[in-house]
Amino acid sequence: MTFQYSGTTLITGSDDNFKFIVAEMDCYNDPMIFEMTEKDVECALYTGGKLKGSTYEIKSITELIEDLKWHREEGKWNMTKKEYVQYIEKGSLSLDCFE
């Protein structure tokens, strides 16, 4: 499985799925190994999406890197790029709180 961002290889290796360990600092519980499916890695790196059982949209690492680049270049840290563009175009921010 190989994944890339801007021509740089991020994950490569055997055909095994990506695994990672989660352990507590206080060691009350045993460390656990988590294994990501290929779809999980694809979503995490490139497409983002909604977690099962949730309506909350999760951004991909690619989207987060692009957001960070925009914030650093523009020096705007108090709102998202989307909110900033909307504010410049309309002079206000729209609330969209209810489904």
C-alpha cells in the first residue's frame, strides 16, 4: 500500500494495513493496536468524509495541510478560509445551525 502527497511518499510497505498503537501515560489499561482499512487511510489522507454514525464532516490530511498553508500565507487565524471569503463577499457571516 502506497500513498502520496505532493509527490512525496507518505506510506509504503507491505500489503498489510496501516497499524498504530495507543497507550495511556498512566498505564491503567493495556496498550491497544488499531488497524486501518485501505479505505480509512484513503479518507484520512485524501478525501475526508463522515465517520460511521456521525453527521460531522472530517477533513483529510491533504485538506488540513492546504488550510494551514492558506492561514500562514494570509495571516488570518480567527476564521476559516470559507468564512473569510464569505465575509469579504457579503460583509457578514451566515449562521446555518439547524438541520
